Amino acid sequence: MTIDTQTMPAPLADQGTFRRVMGRFPSFVTVITTESAAGPAGCTATAVLSLSLAPASVVVSLRTEGRTLHDIRAAGAFAVNVLSWQQREFAQRFATGDPGRRFDGVAHSYVDGVPVLDDCSATVVCRLRNAVEVYDHTLLIGTAERAACGADTPMVLMDGHSHRISRAEFPSF
């Protein structure tokens, strides 16, 4: 499909259209965790990316008014937990509901004082280096202190639905 930029609508896309377009970008589903004064805290996030290899670092985008962001700023550390297909129920659990009960019955351990979900597809434990507010979100820049891959393939969100990917779907280079 060719996009004719001369016939595109006004420069500011409406939220519904923009949401549908962004939904076309497959995203790994993660739970961002940290330690708070009340115990482990966390929320679901799909806006996570690798920033640099030297130093190893990531960027996480969280809602500026969110409780987890406040807790991360206070703790100075967080973990990016890439959910596996077997953990797909955690995506909703950590996105909604009582934040004080999100960890109820969820197996986790602590790495350098940061709660990490057990059996994730991948995990990166980071020290918070910077936070930049942009519109209604804050970009957290963290340097990776520990990283690990699990055995299970990650869950992906696309078009509002969760999917699992098989390693067999990707050829070797």
C-alpha cells in the first residue's frame, strides 16, 4: 500500500485512529516492578526498548501519574519482566485492580533488592539513571545491572490481542 501524504487527514490524528495504528506495532508485554514502602509494586507496560549496549540500558515509558512510577523514583531501581505466554494472565492483573494486591499469589524473588517475577521470558534489573517527562508519560532510563533469559518464548500484544511467537517462526541469520 502506498500512502499519499497529500491526502492524509489533518496533522493531529484522533485518539481512536492513533490507538488502532499503534496497535499494529507488535509489543512485548512486560511488568515493570520495584520495591515500595508497602512491599513489591508493579504495572504492565508495552513501551519498553533497548537504548544502548555501552552502557547496557533500557527506556521504559510509564504514565506520569502512576503509582509505580512514584515507587520507582523513590527506590531508584526497577526490573523489566518480559512475560511468557504462560504468564499472560499477569498482563491484566498488573494493569488494573488494587495495586496493593497485584503480587498476591505471584511467585517472585528479589535481585539486588528489586522484586523479579519468576519464570519470565527475560528479565533486566536496572538502576534508575534519568526520568524525562513527556506529555502524560515519563521515560525512565535505566542502566542494566543484571539480565537473564528464561526458557519460554515471550508474549506479544498486537491489535489488542495477545499472541505467542515460536522460535521456529524466525530464520537464523
